[in-house]
Amino acid sequence: FPSHDRVGSQDSPDHILNMTIIDDSLNKSISDKEPSIYMKKLMEDNSLLIDSLGSHMIGDLDRFGINENDFTKFKKERAKMFSKEINKRIIFQEFTGNELQDVGEILDEELIEE
């Protein structure tokens, strides 16, 4: 999503949910264009683009608000994808609250030994 008029706001282009790894020349070519415009052009130039968007945690263009230039919708849907991927990789453990105290005691002991 382009950066104009949003720097320093909740809709900042630097929002973590707006970040993805792309090459510098592509970034420069799309930086001030609305997603609905540049995605249409990119899809015309690259028939595999839709498949590769998934690896960037970007799904269906309509569901993600890209065709409507809806940054709020984009962030919401991308946050869901991030959450889903993170949850796949977490090993859930029961937390009693004492663990933080134990870590603090270990760190205190290490500092005393130094």
C-alpha cells in the first residue's frame, strides 16, 4: 500500500503487516501506486504471481481488500494469516506464573557468580 498521507498513523506503510520481501526495483515501481492498479499490472506480467502471494502470507485479492485498496481489510486478513502460521509452530505449554520468577532467580545467581 502506498505511503502518502499515512506516515505516523495506524495506517503507516511501515506497519509490520504491510511488510514483505521484494526486490528494490519492484518496490520502487509500485511505491506510490494503489494496490488495485499495480497488482493488475503485475498479474498480467506474471501468471505465477497469485501462487507466490501465499508465500508472502497474502491470500485472495478480494478477501484481502487489495482490489478495493482497503488497507484496514488487508491488515486484518494478513494478521489472521500471520496468526495461523505462528500457531502452527508454537508448542503450547501450561503456564503457572512461577516460570518468570524462576528465570529471574537464575539470572540473579548468574550475575552474582560473575
